[in-house]
Amino acid sequence: MLSRRLFLKSSALIGCSAAAHPLMSSISFASAPGENRLVVIILRGAMDGLDAFQPYGDPMLRQLRRKLSQGPDQGATDLDGFFALHPALSPLMPLWRSGELAFAPAVSTPYRDKRSHFDGQGLLEAGIPSEDDLLARKDGWLNRLLQQMPGARAQTAYAIGLDDMQILDGPAPARSWAPEAGFNLSGQAQRLLEHVYHDDPLFQAAGDQAMEIAGAGMQVEQEDPGPARDARMLARFAADRLNGETRIASFSISGWDSHANQSRIIGRSLQRLAEAIITLRDTLGPNWGRTTVLAMTEFGRTVRENGTGGTDHGTGGAMLMAGGAIRGGRAYGEWPGLAEGDLYAGRDLMPMRDIRAYAAWAMRDLYGIPRDALERDVFPGLEMGDNPGVWA
């Protein structure tokens, strides 16, 4: 029995395939030339970067957060004498020590002040400077990257799941898959589907891939129990494809909105993130050395904890980077400080760099995309600034 759905999402087939299959994607793939792999993880709900990477060396942290994010005294692991790693991310410490984990504090998209999850995530995935353009622009920056890569190709696109990953939407075709779609086929129904697809050149490949991908997803699900199973499933499926012809993958991890009881909420979500990264490393094997993982969120959270043990929507956040292709074991970028005069709007961490710049430099150094194309076409309105040296 199959418990998956397949959607063939390419510009050539968008008209008829959209009517035939649901567009519900939470993991996306594309082929690209070369051996370097790029994995983008969207952290939906606004991860608190001040909790994930705790700046305990800033004397204001304890005054602003008497219960949250207080560094090694509260079980976090010291990283460099200033920042500490949240306890739920402790499985990643071996990566930090081996130079395969890094982060950039005080980053954000150009989105400011309105603090809407919907618009914030839209800007993050679209890679554009203003939410005013969201309705008119439906493509994403990973798709625009593919359009800049001579020889890049997608092996057809497939989408199964709950989240529409705008980051890979656009004219360049790409595959998508996600678990738990709830599409059940008996053996008889499967044979009927194969018969229907057999003589249709438009859908034959889609039908064959549906069976293949569904079977692979079911095997992962059966072998991987536990509370972080979904994150491991997505990461393992991504790594399996990246070990083949796929070079770019993107998936999302939800559950970061921590208005109350943040200790429990962020601990659970960080555990899922750590599980996903460890699964990528273990499943990729030798290809991990050619892999970059970027974990990005739509905005940060307030520097002050609120009265319900949580934090509210903010501005500056943090970006996690991992993989054998990075120069890790360090924090990248500037630290703005947590004093009253250093905060954005008197409440948020001040952004010191556009998060898109790190993604752009990854594309420049991993795939050789020209800077002018990145600033003009992939990330309109971006000023990349100096190379941070993550991939140098």
C-alpha cells in the first residue's frame, strides 16, 4: 500500500498538472552542475536566535532574560567565551569542534516593524526586499539560482506534503516530496494508475516517480520512530537524493513561535533541527564534505522575555550554517550589543547584516554565480558587502 502523492511541477506542465494533483510541498530538490550540495532549512515561526546561540558574554543578557538564555550556568555549552549553544543543540558540538558548524548572529531579511509570520516567511523565501511585492512575485530565490546556472537541470518536479515551498517555485522545474500525505492506494488501484499513465507521455514519468518516491518514503517512515521522526525523515530523504544527482534541497521545520513557555517550545524544535543536521551528515557520508546547510528563519524575537516565559516577534535573529564545505567553529559578523541604545525600536536585536548576503555568498563560492547576477536577479536590491569567508 502507498501512502504518498506525487505532483509533477514544471513550467511546461503547470497548466494541466495543477488541475490533476495537489501542490503541497515541504521538501524540494533540484539538480545542478558540480559536486557541491546546498541544503536550505526554513525554520517557520521565528526562531529565537538569542536562545539558540546565547550571548552570555553581553552583561545585559541576564537583566533582559532572567529565566531564558543565560549561558553555561543554565546548561548551555560554551562556544567561544561569549556565545553558548542551547542544550538541545549539544549533539552538534562535535561539528563545532571539527569546523563544520557556525552561525551568524544579528541577521535579518529587509522586513521591518510589521512582524507578520506570513509576510516574513514570504520575504524570506522570495528573497525580495519589500513585502509590497509579495503578491506580484510568486517565485523563490533557489529557483532563480537555478536559472543562473548553465547546465542546471531538474529531473522533473514532485511535491507531497503540507507546506508550499515558495523558495523553489518558478520557471525552473524541481522535485518535491513530503511524508504523511495520506494518499492510500490498494494494489489494484496502483495497477490502474500505472495503466492510465502508461500511454500518456505527459504523465508517465510522473506516475513512475510517484511509486518510486512513495516507496522510499514509506521505508524511511517504518525505520525511523521517535519524537523527531519527521525531521529525520525529511533529512534522510534529502540526503538520499543528494547522494544521487540532486545538488540542492530545501525543507522546513515548524514550531518556533514561542510567546509562552519558550523553554519547552524551543527545546523541542532545536532538538528536531539537531536531528535533521546529524541525519544529513550521517546519511550523506563522504558527500557531507561538499555540503553546506543554511538554517534560516523569518525574523528574531524580542530581547526581553515576557511575563509568560516566552518572547514576542522581533527583528534581528540568527542563521545556522553547517556542513563539511564551511569554515566553522566560529560566529560570523558583528555583534550590536543589548544595551538600551543598541536595540532596534527599543525592543529587538539590531540587524547587522542582511541574511540574504550569506546565502548569496554561498551561491557565489559554491557555484560561481556572478555577483551582479546575485544582486540583480537572484536577490533583487541586495548589497552583498564583503565576503564573510565562510566558504573561502
